[in-house]
Amino acid sequence: MSGAAHGGPSITGPETDALRERFARVAMRSAPSPMAALSHGRGARVWDVDGREYLDFLAGIAVNALGHAHPAVVEAISAQAQRLVHVSNYFTTPQAVAFAERLVRLTGVGETGRVYPANSGAEAIEAALKLARRTGRPRILAFEQGFHGRTMGALALTGKPALRTPFEPMVPGVEHLPTDPQQGVVLLCKHQSTYETFLMPAIMPRALAYVFKKELLSIPFFGWSIGSLDMIHIDRSQRAAAFNKVVQQGKRLMDQGVWVIMFPEGTRIPRGEKGKYRSGGTRLAIECGAPVIPIAVTSAKCWPRKAFIKKPGIVDISIGPAIPSVGRKPDELMREVEAWIEAEMVRLDPEAYPSGQPRLSRLKPGGD
Ligand SMILES: Cc1ncc(COP(=O)(O)O)c(C=O)c1O
């Protein structure tokens, strides 16, 4: 038997082999063949059925935080087993309530915090999915290659095609962001405020490089702080050379796992308006073979262009699906990005769009 599907060793021995054969006759093949057959554990050590001792670095895939067979844990479980093992969700017990109270206290979620006990990671994910649905927002983001469990809802989030494909169709509404460090991405973001310039590096899973006009670097504080990030500076006085330089630097950075972010409208646009979406960002993506991800953000509600005083409130951010750029034309791909972002802006901030459509901004790109 091989344990290769685990990527781990396949340990053999007379008792181990016999058990593995019995396992294969009766256990459903929902997971790869077991790497070893374990008999018991103590602290950070486990023993297999052939009597070999191991240091347990896996710890039940990082869940046995208390090790194996700690006397206090054994005593607590034994004492409870002598009273009640299961009561269903029609009842509760003093122990269940004390457990929930303790979790609320330890996690610091405050008086409105509530506990939902689950038996497995997948059930916790299912609960999170249901909670997310209750917000009324239909989309869920997960990462390619991520593992979230094998129940139908959790599987929709799990980003491994080999696990998902046999069980399609999946629960709808989940989108997967790429995580391959070699996979470049061009983020194309709505621009209403300096807020998103600072926010995006904080919320994205990769380092970001901004494509910026050179002059911004000389603004006190702002220019100095963004100047220390990875940057692609455009010299607008030399347009053709500028684009070649953007592609060159963009490719180099994306090869290092850095994502490139651009504001296709070129400048901060007032709330309720849209700027002219230039197709440099989609051209760059196509040249580099990278997908584009549109992002809508309603920051002008709280921090509009050139306003020193900021208003408290909620900024909504919506991250769109990755759109492959291979075989696309820069202009038509940018139209798709623009349509997605602007429709999303209307959905997120309807007050700002009384006619249901953005007004065309009179601001010129670059006229910051
Ligand atoms: C990150 C992550 N989420 C969810 C799960 C699913 O947990 P369970 O196997 O308990 O259902 C796992 C399991 O390995 C996991 O690693």
C-alpha cells in the first residue's frame, strides 16, 4: 500500500499491514490509505500497533493542542462519560453552558458574542457560510488551493479542483482568489479617496506594487511613505516609453509574487461619478498573461477627495472575480471591468446614484 497521496511515508509492519488490509475492506475510500496505524499516545508521543514510538508533529493536523492522554483531560472526559455523553439539541447541561460562557470570556467577543459548538472544522465552515448568507450579501471569497473541509458547503470553498470536480455542481456564490506565488494579478480599483491607497496593501494576501505618476512621490509624507513600497513610476511626459517600462517592471514584480494595483480612472473621482477608465491596466495584464480583479470601494462617503475632515461611517469594499486576460483586447476587457465596478458601486452606495447610473466626471485623469 502506498501513502504517497498524503505526501508522507507509508510505514509497514505485521500489525500495521494487517490493519491496513482490514481497513481497505471496510472503510470507504474518502481519504488516502492511512500512513500508519496508531495504538495510543502520551503527551507529544504516539505509538503504532507494531510498538514503534513517534514524536507527533502532526497532532491531528494541528488540533491536539493539549497533546495525547493528559491526565486532567482523561479525568474530565471520564467523569462526564459517567454522567451523560449526549443530550441532543433539545436540551442543555451545566457543562455546555459553562463551556460557552468561558469561550465568550476568553475570546473577548463581548456581551453580544455567542457560541456555536460544532463537531468538526467543516461544520464550523458551514456555520460561517450560513451566517454570511444571513447578511444578505451573496458572494463568498476563498483562495485557490485552500482547504476548508469536505462537506458540500465547505467543499465549495475548498480550492482544490481534484476534490471538488467529482461532486459538482457546488453551492453557488463562492469565488476563488489565486494564491500561486508565480501567478501575477493586476488589481483594478475604483478610486474615490486616498483611503484605498493605504488600505489595499493591508488587506491583500500579496505585496502590492502601485503604478503611480512620478509627481506623487514628491508630496510630503504621502509620497515618502508610498515611495518606500514597490512602485512602478510613470513618467507621463514620455508616454510610449512609460508603458514599456510599466510592462517590464510589472513582469519582474509579478514573477516575484508581487501583485500590481492600478486605479484605471487615474485620479480620485467624486462620489456618484465615474471617471474615464483608461485601458493601461488591462493592457499590462494581457502583456503579462495575468488575470485582472476589479475592486469597488465606497470610500468617498467618509473621506472624499481633498477633504481634510473625515466623516465616520462604513466603507464597503467588493472584490470581483478574477477575469482571465488571455486572448482579450485591452479596451473590451476594461469595459467589462468598468461595468462590473460601476454596477457594484451603485449596489453598495445607492444613495449616491439617484438615477441608478454614475454621472460622468469632468475631472481629467492625472489632474489630481
Ligand atoms: C483550514 C481547515 N479548515 C477546515 C478543515 C476541516 O476540518 P474537519 O476535517 O474537522 O472537518 C480543515 C481540516 O483539515 C482545515 O485544515
